[in-house]
Amino acid sequence: MKGTWQSGVGALALVGSGTALADYAYNLQTPASGVAQDVFQLHNLIMLVCLGIFVVVFTAMFYSLWKHRKSVGHQAAHFHENTTVEVIWTVIPFIILVGMAYPAARVVIDMKDTSSPDMTVKVTGFQWKWRYDYLNDGIGFYSNLSTPRQQIDGTAVKGEHYLLEVDEPMVVPVGKRVRLLVTANDVIHSWWLPAFSVKQDGIPGFIRDSWFKADQIGTYRGQCAELCGKEHGFMPIVVEVVSEPDYQAWVAKKKGAAQTAAADHGRIFEIAELMARGEKAYQANCAVCHQENGMGLPGTFPAIRGSRVATGPIADHIKVVMNGRPGTAMAAFGPRLSDADIAAVVTYQRNAWGNKMGDLAQPAEIAATRLRVAKASATQ
């Protein structure tokens, strides 16, 4: 929505800045889409209206208090009703509200119009990460917090993007209309990216949609905006806006990685390979609760080091990792991780931190477990 009221408000809001986009450090984030720019200008308009009301009302009030004070001998007037005054103070607020409602309604309608997208991405919130499924390109991945645990624990200097960095950002092409289908796997989450003015709740069992079209290449950061549990503050959102050729190259790379993961299902891994891969998968998915050293959080999350699961039968260990523990915070990683990654995590947990079991899991075992679970579910 590009109207004359926006131009006027934008000019007023940027008086003295000398630039088209002012420093937004004490305001909304710098808009990176047309809708975000509309929201910013609407925000300025409403603030100017509120400022005008404030000035008029308090000027009249303080003038009345000063001019009609008892110390100068002013006598209070005695009257009960004045139809003219009542009409005025009813009509003027009505006109002001209608004047604010019209541009606000146009912006909201534009924000909710998800028709004619160039691409569609399904966004699923988990405790505590995001999954992105590109429905047009047939790729999907999880996006986890990548801030090192040492920074979170305060044993290392915090980085520039502390708690706002991920291992796998969402990547989209510049200038394309991206429709988001937002849902959640467990509790209510909220996908919030201020630079695009997108904030959409993800509710288990429901699909809510939103959209954005990024105008500028760059990296944009947000986070979950709905209190969703212990690690609510540890599930950031990062969107990288790239050129169309770079986006196509990224899609090709992702599809190649998916083919490699599919090929891993039939491989026989050495224990050293599984340990190296398992450590990476553990740090990305398990360390936030069970700690990097496997000691867990006493009273909250059990230790893996020396646990009955990690030192017990490997089949039971696989089931716990795949299916989680109902009624606890232990999530099921079967839907989230590949067979090779689950095999690697199980192997790593059984042979790290003094858990010297010496055994290992292979992707074929994980695939067989999935098949048994599927058959059992089908017969119920």
C-alpha cells in the first residue's frame, strides 16, 4: 500500500535524518520488505496522532487549571448539560478513530493476503528448534541454535549474534513472494521476523499462514515469540535472502546432501566415523538439555554418562532416542533425524564420557526399528 499519507508521515518521521532510512535503533527494525515499510509508516502515523491528542488534551487541561485557579478569584461555573459540547467530544474522537482505522485495515489486509505465492515453505516449531520444508523444491531440514555452549554458560566471550545464530538458516530468493505455512509439533510457538513484519503463531494441529517478499539481499534474524518452555529463548530464526542463481545453487546442494543421506542408509560405518558424526548430532540436538559432558541437569534432565540407558541393551537405547519418553521432556528424535544420525548419536552416547560399551549401531538397525514400529502401529 503506497499512499500519499505514507509519504507525508515518512517525511515527518525522518525530519533531520537526511536519509531515506533513518537509524531505527530506538524504533522498529529497519524494514526489509514492502509490508514492513507499510507497518513502520503506519506506526509513525499512529504515534503522531497520539502525540497530537496528548498535546491538545494536556494543553487544554493545564491552561484551564492555570487560568481558572482559585487564587486569582475565579469562581466555578455551575452547569449540567451542554448538547453542543457533548456532540463535539463524540464526533471528534469518532473521526480520529475512523481516520486511524482505514490505513490500519489496509495494512492488515495486505499482511493477511497470502494469494499467488512464488514459493511455499512449511514452518514447524519444535521444542526447541524449527523445521523448514520447501514444498516447491522437495527439500527440508531442521534449524538449531548454533551459539556455543561456552558462551551460554558464561565461560567464553559472547559473539556478535549471541542466541541469534543457527546451523541451518532458511534461504529464500530476493524479490519472491514466499508463503509460510506455520504449525507446531508439541506446544504453541511463534515465528517472528521483525524486519519482514511477520509474526505468526504455530499451533499444534492447525496450519496458519503468512507471507513476505524480501526487497534486499542480506541476513535477517528473529526468534520464537511465544513462551514455549524451558529453552524458549534458545530457538532463533535466521533467514538469508540471496539472488536467484545463488538460491538455485543452494537448492542443488541441499538435494545433493539429501541423496548422500539416503545413500548412508545402506552403508556400514566404522566406529570412528559414527563417533565423529554422533558428536556433531549430539551437540546440535541433545547438549542443550543433557550438557556437552553428558552430565545433564540434576533434577531436570538425567545424565547420560553412566546411565542405565547408555550402558544397557543397545536396542532399548535406540528406542529411547527414536521415540522419546512420553510424559517427560525427552522428545522423539525419530521424525527429526536420519537413520545414520540416530545410529551415530546412539554410538556416541555409548562410547563417550567414560561409557566404554564398545558397541555401535548401524543405519540398517534404525531402519528396521522404524519398520517394526510402523507395523505395530498399523495393527493397533
